[in-house]
Amino acid sequence: MNATALTATKAWSRLELLAQTIGAQHIRDLFNVDAHRPAAFTCEAVGIRLDLSRQRITSTVVEALYDLANERGLAEARDAMFAGEHINNTENRAVLHAALRLPRHATLEVDGHDVVPDIHEVLDRMAELVTSVRSGAWTGATGAPIRTIVNIGIGGSDLGPVMAYEALRHYATHDLNFHFVSNVDGTDIAEVLKAIDPLETLFIVASKTFSTQETMMNAQSARDALLASLPSPDAGAVAKHFVAVSTNAQRVSDFGIDTNNMFGFWDWVGGRYSMDSAIGLSTMFAIGSDAFRMLLDGFHAMDEHFKSAPLAENLPVLMGLVGLWNRSLLGIETVAVLPYDQYLKRFPAYLQQLIMESNGKSVTKDGQSVGVHTGAVYWGEPGTNGQHSFYQLLHQGTSTIAADVLVVAQSHNKLGAHHDVLVSNALGQANVLAFGRSVEQLVAHNVPAELVAHKTMPGNRPTTVIAVKTVDPFTLGALVALYEHMVFVQGVIWGINPFDQWGVELGKEMATSIAPFLTSDDELDGFDTATQESIRWYRKNR
Ligand code: G6Q
């Protein structure tokens, strides 16, 4: 990484000037000057069409962003990641989620050891388990076949599995039911336990560390429910109804899970980058091992694209740089993720963690202040539902919110005109977000004078349209990898470490220190007065 402060680079000064000129122009005017923007700012690779024409950019801006990428050593940093260097400096770890999707014949040495055979050994064992359960060969403690899969995990051990299950439901077997439990709120597991028969259920305890409070409490409650439902005591029941995805064999075995049914991954896979590791076991149960391989192939194809495509055609680079332009130079704080595909309904939630836990940092890798705004707030809801909810603020609120509009050409559910109407909504919204409606246009349409101000749409909301042919395993893999590498690009330019998450630790420590005081009468002197009062209120009302 180039050690020069970001703001001291030549490209940065140039971009600051461009932000005041081009960045201040209306997208409408940019199109008036150049109607061929869609051709100039649309790129297609790995089945994904990325249209950046409705962004406040020109080729001059993009050139300056490439210069910035070069000055910040983007290509070198990317190569260092793929080579397994310990780029996660605060945890002294390699960052190799891309290794998880390497084909069987590839080789990749990490700290002197080829990891590809290890990765495929786990994938093969996962596939064997899936076949055994789906075929009915694996039975529960009473000999009943498994009809339900419950994934118990949180954060990176939950959001990817949930998102992928929803996204690929069209490809999922109907012979199994799926549930996902994450919250330490007992309601989460309780409602699932009401809906299932533990004797026909396989619980996947997905926890890299096998020590996460939420996951372990939920796993224990699930184990209690299983034991309570047994017709007679059975010391081997837990092993027949629980498997683990973890790196911690001792804890897995202490829980009662047969370590032959433990599926491992490695410290170079971060939680939020792990949906394509063994953490994806529930996904494999749903779609089968062949389709899971297609998912991995989609990830891998995007990895290869990111590694080899020139800057001007490189989707993650373009998306990363334009996102950084919006955030750090135009001051746009948030991005709404708007998938116009019901199967992608959990994609915004997935991206929230991927992007915000990765780039929600304010110091560089060497502990200096970044000096500019970093990680944008990502949030969203599926297309038309959002239109009847928060789009009002997107269109006429006082904040400028950027948007990623996801459009799919072919629906898996061809039902009359539904899909054409859905797509017309996506394109209509992208149009209004970018171009708005001016006073002149309204007057020309004879809008009553007293309503003109109310109906004026400022537009000029930077909007990216990401289009794919259909949501299949390969495309989903490519789409997730696109965002993963976008995050990386931005992290490199900002000079931060996207692969640690120290910000979440202190809250966990505080919760642990508060817990014993909620159920005792101990003095609260060690806490601030606000926490003291809250604890007193809880003691009285619990
Ligand atoms: C993700 C984070 C975090 C993690 C969860 C679950 O990048 O590290 O969300 O995935 O805290 O951790 P375990 O898998 O260890 O239970």
C-alpha cells in the first residue's frame, strides 16, 4: 500500500476540483451534453451489466479515479490479497475467500501449504452429507428421515445462508423445510421450535469460533428441545440431529456433535465473506451440490475478471471507484439497494453487513485518521414494496441518497404481465431518481401552479442500474463477488482494513459485564448513571 495520505495524492486534488464542477452538475445536464453516456458508462462481464450512466461522472472524473487507484497501488494490493499475503494486518491474517471457489485442479499456497485440496475435501464431505440426508439414508434418533434443516448462526454465519436460500429458492428441493435462527432473543428459536418436529430435524450449528453467545444459547435450546422430544433417553441423539460448521473441534465435540460431522474452514475466511465456505452447508442442502458448485463458479468467474480485466472494464473497480467518488468527494452518505426481484429480498441485509462491517472504519491500516468520509450506509428493500414506503424521501427528501437498482430480465415465475410491470417500475424509478421533473416540465404539462412546488422532483440522485439475465446460482455468486471486490477496492483507496471488525467488540464486553447485574441486587457503582437507571428499571419490571 502506498503510504502517502490519500488526500495528499495528486489525483485527490484533481478530484476535489472535479467534485466542485462536474460533481455539482445535474445528471440531466450531463445527458443533455452527451446522450451517448449509456454506451460510455456501461460495462458487462460475467453476466452482469453495470450501467453507471446515471452517476454524476464524466470520462474526466473516471480518468482521475483511475489515477487515484494507481497512486494508491490498487493492482498491487489486489495481487497481494490473491497471493495470500497477510493483508488483514490487525489480525495478522491472509484474506482468501477467493480461494474457496478455486476449481479442484488449481493450487494456492497459503503460508507454504496448498489449501485447494483442503477446500475440496470439505466440499466433498458436505456433498456426501447432503446426499445422505436428501436420500433418506441419514435418519434421526427414532429412525425418521430428516424433513427440516435449521441453520443456527449469526452475522456472517447467518446472513449469507439466509440470503442465498431466499435468492435460490427456485432451485431448492421441496423435500426439506428450512429455518434460520440467529437472534439471542428466545423468540427466534422458540417460534421455530413450535413449527418443527425435532425428531425430523437436522440442526446446523454454524459458528466459526463455536463460542458466539447467541449461537451457543440457541444451539443449547435446540438441544434441550430435541432431548425433551425423545421417546426414551438416547445418548447418541445429539450426534444424529446436529452437525457443525466450525473451526473449533474441541468445542464441537464438547457439545455432543460427532467431529466427523464437523465441516471446517480457515482463519483466512472472514465471517461476512464465508457464505461460499462450509457456512453455505444449508445452501447446499437446499440446492444440491451441483448447483452449489455453479454458485462457486460464479464467484470464481468474477474473481478472475477482477484479477485480469483492465481498469476501464473492471466491474468491481468501476463500482468501487464511483461509490468512493459519491461518498468521499460528493458527500453522499447512503446507498439504497433496490432489488427488483423478490428472490433477492434479503440481499440488502446481506450487503449491509458485507459493506458496513468491512468499510465502517475511520483509521487507516497504520492507525492514522483516514481524513475523508468512508463507508456509506447501505440499506434497502425489494423494489415496488419500497416504492410504497420510503421512496418519497428518496425523491423529495432533503438528503441525496444514491441507489443501486437491480433488474432481472427473466423471472422464474412467468405469470401474466407481472414481470414486465416489475421491470417498468425499476426503470421508471431509475429515471425519476436520476432526472427528476423540473418546474418547466410540470408547467408544460399544465400542472396547477399551487402544486408545482409539491410535484417538482429534484432528481440528480446518483443511480446505478445492475442488470442480470436471471437469478441463478452462477449469477448470484458473481453478484456477491462483485460487491465483495467493490468493498476491497474502496478499502485500498481509503487505506483501511476491511477485514477486521473491532467496533463490534466493546458492545459485547459491556453486555457480558451487565448481564450478572440484571438478575442480582449488586451495587451498580461501576456503571454510568444512565445504565444504572436502565438496570434498575429492568430489575423492577422483569
Ligand atoms: C463477520 C463477523 C461476524 C461473525 C459472527 C459469528 O465478519 O466476524 O458477523 O460472522 O460474529 O461468528 P461465529 O461464526 O464465530 O459464531
